[in-house]
Amino acid sequence: MIKRPDHFTIVTDQLEATRAFYVDLLGMREGPRPAFPVPGLWLYVHDQPVLHVVVVESMPTPRRGALDHMAYWAEGLADTVASLRSHEVGLRLIRAPGTNRTWQLFFNDPNGVEVELDFAETETPPEDWKTLSGRLR
């Protein structure tokens, strides 16, 4: 049965903004993609294509599926928060409950898809992290 997550697919009518968000801001890289009959790109983390982007002329109505969010393990919490803030991306930062107190950073991509980045509990948050624990800002 299932061994690990493989990839997520999102559709967009804003290819360049989506590419810039995931590549320039979040550090993924563009990589090889099969010659599908529709335009798009594959974004990689290390050698794994984890985000497939498909271009559409306009976003489907109604939206398809029920994906709540996509989550990635990340490093560099303080730098990531600073980078998102410098690009005026609204965000929310919380500490996971329970014994494994990882940091969870939530924000939306240019298509309105919620992204979660999880960081080790040993990472140092920004000093004002408690002000970021409410709704996405």
C-alpha cells in the first residue's frame, strides 16, 4: 500500500506568480516534466517532483476537489517568516500541541491554496511569533 506522499497538483491561471512563489520564495526548483498536452511545470524538492502545476485559461467553477492544504517539512523558520513578510504574504504561526511541539507556519499561495511548513521544535521563532498565531494575516 502507500509508502510516502508523492506529489500535489494545483491548477492556476497565474503561472508566473505561482512559479515565483514556490521557486523564488520557497526554494523549490523547476525540473523535468513529461510532454503533457497541457502547459505547466513540475517543481522539485531535491530529486523528487512534489508539486505539479497545470495551467488553465481560467480557474474552474466550481473548484474541483476538497484538498484542505499541503504540508512540507522545512528548515529556517525565522528566515522563512522574514521572507514571507517581505513579500507581504499573510501568515499564521502556531506551536503544535502535545509532546512533539513542532512549529507550523500557514499561508496561501497565489491561487488561494493553503501551504503548511513544519519546522523542528528546536527552531527559533521570530520574537513576535505570538502575534502571528491568529488568523492568516
